[in-house]
Amino acid sequence: QVQLLESGGGFVQAGGSLRLSCTSSGRAFTSLQMAWFRQAPGKEREFVAGITASGRHSKYADSVKGRFTISRDNAKNSVYLQMNSLKPDDTAVYYCARKMTLDQEVQTRPARFQHWGQGTQVTVSS
């Protein structure tokens, strides 16, 4: 059974930082495109950041560019999201997702991803 386990969420004041981690089970991590999405109450799930299986290409939502950084460590089957200069609008449940592909184009649509984590809450106070 495929599992994605997220951690690192929490409560932080505006301007602060958090680092989310996601560890994927299985042995095919180097063939997986990974991404972070988020969903705020009453809103649709939205793309935050993604990284190709090779790690050479990444993509960000306009709302987080320059503040968030996605990275991966294939030796640890893990992907990370470093979030700096957090704003109250960043408050949401953050989900890690994976897609089996070696494409060099980062996918941004939730329906493209095959497996999801349980989510981790990020709350930013003003």
C-alpha cells in the first residue's frame, strides 16, 4: 500500500517560517514527480509547488513564488517545502502528492496525481 506521510505543519505568526516534509513508501521514488497542494476552508484544492522526478525542474504558484522552495532527497524518499515569509492567506491544510512519471513538465492539476498524503495543517496568524 502506497503511503505518503507529511509532517512539519503548525502554528506560526505572519512573517515566520515552516518546513514541511513528506516521505513516500515504496522503491520507485526516483520515478515520481512530487507536489504540494493546499486547501483552505471553503476553497478548492490548489497547486502550491511541484518538482520533477529528476529534481531538475520545479514550478510554483504565483502566490508563493520567492517565498516557498520545494526540494527532494531521493536517498530519503522525501520531498520538502520550505515556507518563508508566511502570510495569513497561506493558512490551509497542505497535502503531498505523487505521480509516476519521468516527464520534465511539472503537473499542476490535482487529478493528475495518483496518491495523496493525509494532509498537515498550517495556520498563520496576523
